[in-house]
Amino acid sequence: MACTVYPSTSESPFLAERHACLILAQINKMRCGQHFCDVQLQVGDKEFKVHRLVLAASSPYFAALFAGGMKESSKDVVQILGVNADIFQILLDFIYTGIVSIGESNVQELIVAADMFQITEVVDLCCEFLKEQIDPTNCIGLFQFSEQIACHDLMEFTENYIHAHFLDIQNGEEFLALTKDQLVKVLRSEELSIEDEYQVFIAAMQWILKDLGRRKKHVVEVLDTVRFPLLPPQRLLKYIEGVPDFSLRVALQTLLKEYCEVSKSLKESKVSSFLQPSKARPRRKARKYLYAVGGYTRLQGGRWSDSRALSCVERFDTFSQYWTTVSSLHQARSGLGVVVVGGMVYAIGGEKDSMIFDCTERYDPITKQWATVASMNHPRCGLGVCACYGAIYAFGGWIGAEIGTSIERFDPDENNWEVVGHMSVPRYNFGCCEIQGEMGRNGFNEGSQSWRVHCSCKWSPVCHRRQDC
């Protein structure tokens, strides 16, 4: 009579965590005693007796060598080329023990050899060691080394480090020794942590001037990485005048002239903004400031009717993450419009104690001072302001005793305001923005449901707002 035995449902697997370590230790002891070794590796002038199975299980390189139908698979002595015997000893010790000794004297040879034998654990450990050693004096060398060995993890890490510490490394000898392609790759990055774009221009010029005879031919390609629209032409001209080499000075003057002509033609022709180069925008990691301008505050313990207009201006620094007080407005006011054009901050209109202003002030972040510029044609508060093609547009707002529809445009170059059109509906305390050469607004007193304006200031309907927008 046959009987069937079913496995007990109470049985469960157990893991002996020390088993793998004990087996590996025993295999290593066999290697040291040359027991069961079935192949001899010749590396330089040294011989290593090892187990095919152990090496094949640890390295795809050896798995292919011993089991891939190659002639070495049947030989008792196999010659290994392209690696130093001492470095191979370290890798062999790792295969049999899981322990590797990494130091500044062997890390570069070790990572190359480990990559050749496809021992990824050692490659990763070497990368982590190199990351811990990185500083502004060696990051360029590590970046170039990671490119040579195609170690993408280390390459990405060193690139990020260079971007984050750009100001510390741009004057170093390693930076000036970059190849042209490596330099262009670094200077094009959105991730450069810089105070302003002028620092990128100076870094590019220092690289060129380091070996002017050989690098002069790369001037156009290297300087193409610089976002010239963010640089004051006067500052560039002053630098160019001091360039000692005549032909380089002429080339730079020509480039600057072409940039100025292109910028002028874009402004005059009002080509759609999406056609303008992205280099007109600050880099993602460049130092930026957020300004809080004017407004009003409620007196301590008082009512809103006891509030007073402010002249103070505060600035938030994206590097330090702190707010600081900067130069105050000449005229305290609330309900004003604020916009940035050409690197300058403009404070427009506003009111104080029921008095509505037409004044405009301009803040220069370099001199850190406010200056009075031309006043609007109409006093306004609660107005909308927007920049488009280097000009400033002021929309609606309270104008005297009524809500206005008129639109004024300010030309910073000419320093004058002119009335250029009217909105179809009067409004105040509203937001507006520019996109692809058109300006839209969404106002408190929106009678119709449509919104858009072209630079010609002719309004046309685009879409209807949904009630839940």
C-alpha cells in the first residue's frame, strides 16, 4: 500500500547569514594553500593560482574568458594583459574576501582595472572614495578622468560639483587647462552658481587669453556660451578696451556690435518673444533677488483705516536665504506697480493718504540707489504693469476719481511715457503678464470675460474664464 507524504504547513525556510562568509573564507584559504586551483594567471612577472569557477562567478570578463569558447578556456596558464600585477592582487583579494584597500596612490589604476574586469562593486567603491576626496583644486582633473574611463556616475557628480563651485575654480590652473569642448560644456550649463553673467564672460576670456595663439580661433564658439543680453554694454566695452591683443580686441568689438544690433532689431520689429534666444534669461542657479517694494502697514494695535504707506524696500537673496533692507523709495506709497527691465527695478504710481501719484522711480542693483525718471501722463494706483520688448506698459488703475482704461508705455532709452491705447473695460487691482509678445490681464472689475492685448495695444477676445478659475 502506497502512502503520500505532504509537506507540513508549519515548515518555513531559515537563512544562515554566516554561511556565505564561512564558505568564502574557506575558498580563500584553499587559494592561499593552492588547493583545488585549476588555472594559473600570468600578470606581468607574477603568477596567480586561482579557481576558474570563483573568478567566473565574480566577473563577466572571466566568465567569458573561461567558458566562452575562447582558446584560453582550455589552457592551464593564461596571460592577463593591461593591468599591473599589484593592482590585480588587490582585485583578486577582493574576489576571494569581499575586502578592498583603496587609497590615493592606487584608486585611479584600481578603478580602471575593475572596470576592465567588470567588477562593478569595486568600481562603485572607488567612485565613492573619489567623491569624498573632491575639492575645488582637483574637481576638474576628476571630471576629465571620469570622461576618459566613461564612468557616468562620477562624471555627473564632478560636473555638479564644478557647477556648484564655479566661482572657486574658474581661476585655477585645472580650469584653464580644460579642452575647448569641455569648457563649452561647462559654460553652457543652466546649473552654474554665479553672482552674475559677467563672471561667465570673464572665465571664458581667461581661458582664451591663457593660450591666445592656439585658442583665438575658438573665440566665437566659446563666447557663444555667454548670455550677452544680461550684460551691460558699457561694462563690456570697458573690458574690451583693455584687451592687449589688437586682433582679439577687434573681434570682441565686432561681436558686441552684432549683439547690440540684433537686440535693437528684435525690439524694433517686435519679433515674437519665443524666437528670442533662451540666453536672455538668467541661469537657473544664478544668484537672484526678490524685492518687496513699498506697500502699507497697519499701525500696531490700530485699525486698517490707521494704516500708513511705506517707502522701505526689502530684498531676498536666493544664496543666503535672508531678507535684508535696501535703499528706500523717495516717495512712500502703496498700490504701486513694480516691474524689472534691463536689470533695473521700476516702481510706478501708487498712492499715499488718498493722494495718487504719477511718479516713477528706478532702482539700480549695482549702485543700490533709487533714481527718479519720467512721470506718467496720468496719476495711477492699483494699476497693472508689464514689461514687453524692453518697454514698460501701465494699464488702468484708479485715475483721479475713476477707474481708468488707458494704457501708457514707457521707453527706458528715451525716458518718456506715452498713451498708446485703451482697454475695453476699466479695471484696477488686477494682474497682467506677457507671453510671446502679447499681454493678458485679469481684473477686479472685469465686466466681459475676455482678455488679451497685443503690443499694438488692440484688445481682442481669447477665451472665457470658468467660474472656478
